[in-house]
Amino acid sequence: MSFLQRAYRGDIHIDFVGRRRMWFTFSAVIVTVSVLSLILRGGFNLGIEFQGGVSLEVPNVNAVSVTDMRQAIADLGLGAAKVQTVQDLRGNEHLRIETAELDTPQREALKQLVAEVTGGEVGEFDAVSATFGSRVISIAVRALIIFLIAVTLYISVRLEWKMAIAALAALFHDVIFTAGIYALVGFEVTPETIIAILTILGYSLYDTVVVFDKVLENVSERGERHTYSALVNMSMNQVLMRSINTSLTSLLPVGSLLFVGSLLLGATTLREFALALFIGIAVGTYSSIFLAAPLLALWKEHEERWQRIRRRVERKGGAGEYAAKGIVSPEEDPVKVAAAMSGVVARAPRKRRRTR
């Protein structure tokens, strides 16, 4: 039977908790890189909605390059302007120009210059106040705080409060990593990006809650015969393919929006939204499997109940480094090893009664 077939049946034995140092180290590295990118790059590449200013879009009839357009605008004294190519639904190329707030003479001079260089018909400027961006951020922060409080209370009541803390730790890991990608690569942050980030928070928590619910189910059914690490490993192996399939079915349409819609068809308005979703879903799947669950197991193993169960497991067959993982030594009987790898504590054979 192939690995995928066994994975779909939950008949695999990956030691997620035993390799927690590797997962934690990797997460620490990407969080550090993300924070350093935010510091060294001076923050995000904020869109015009957050900085304020005016934007102008014109058909690129003369097929002028972005570099030439920037140089022409710089000669006008507007060197800080942003120029990028966009495409409409018909595939026609346009140039979008974004600058700081301009007075009337500067606007007229810019419109005349853009018309001469591109050969296209210039429309009206779209003006955006910087207060709009501050309002978006303020609303997003309030929504995030309410969301986190509600989720913490729900998971604490439905599952337990330590699971809520582990889920929030994975959540912040996802947000920091996504923000670091934007800062490192220089992607523009728009209101669509904020909406996408708020969306991926819910997805990340959904995946984590599915894992924790399975852990709680196994704890209630088998809690006195296994260590907590063994129960977490058992649960992770049982829901691994469910988590991966859920992520793939989410990434496929989001990837279509990102790569087909924005890059091939030119629907650039979808790019910022789809990009944040794609990164967030991918890293959210990783954190729910390799970060939240091992972190919970590490925390729960310090409880008196689970320390007592671990000592009982070790007395019944655990030895050395294998005891730390809740499995028996390979020198023991292979049947015991196979049972222990699935989280089952080996039991001594029953004595037969003598017949007279």
C-alpha cells in the first residue's frame, strides 16, 4: 500500500511532536527574517489609499516603457511618482500613475505630459485623502481585536484555554510571516490586502480547531492509556490528509485568481487580495500542523496528570530516548513497537488458568 493510501486511511506514524525542535527552529527563523525585513525595509510599500494623493490611468497607445514614463515625470519635477502597467479586461495595456497631492497647475502639466508620451486620452484624476487609509486601519484593528476576543472565548469554552493560546500563537505566526513577505518583496499594501489578511485569520483558526478537536476526541477516548504527545501524534496522523486536502481546494481557486486572473488576464485589482490569501492559506496550513499542535503537546506534558500517565507508560515499556516520545525501545518485541508507534501502551500477556 502506498504512502498516500495509508495517509488517507490515517495509517501513518509521523512523529510531529518528536521533531518539534526542527519545526520551532524553522518558525523562529522565518519570524526573525520577517521582523528584520520590516525593520530594515522601513515598513510596507503603502498604496495611495494609505498615503493620500492622486492617481491617473491612461491607455498606453505608444507602448512606452515604465522607465521612460518615470523619467518623463521626473523631468517634470515629480520624481516620487509611481508608474505601473495594468491591463483592462480586453487585454489593452494602460499606465497607472500615482503621485502625492498636486495643485491645479501641476495636474494640468502632468495630464498634458502623459497624453503626449502615451498618445492616449487622459481622463480625470482620482483623489484619495490620507484619512481614508487611517480609517481603514482603525476599523481593521477594532475588527481584529473583537475577532481575537471572540475566538479565544469560543475555543476556551468549546475545547480548552490552552488550545486557545496555542491557536493564537500560530495565528500571530501567520500574520507576521505574511507581513514579512510583503515588506521583503515590496508588494504594495492596499485595503484589499487588509481584507485578505483578516480573511486568512479565520482560515488559519479553522484548520487549527479541526486538529485540536481531534486531539480532544482522542484524549476523551484513550487518555489514560497514552501520553499526551502520543495522542497529538495520533490525531495529527489521522487528520493530516484532511488538512492538506482542505488547503489544496482553497489554494487552487485563489491561485487561479492570482496567476490566471491578475498575471495573465491583467485583472490587477485582484492581485493584492489573492496574493495575501495565497500566502496566508499556505503558511496557515503549516502552522496548524507543525506549530500549534506540537506547542500544545509541549505545554500539556507539564501537567501533573500527563506526567503521571507518562511515568506509567515508561514503566510498561518505555526506555531512554524512546520513553521521551512515549514509545518503547526497538529492542522490545516488534508487536509492542508497532502498538506503541500508534500510541497504544503495550500490555503484558494474560496468564492462562491451569486446568485440573
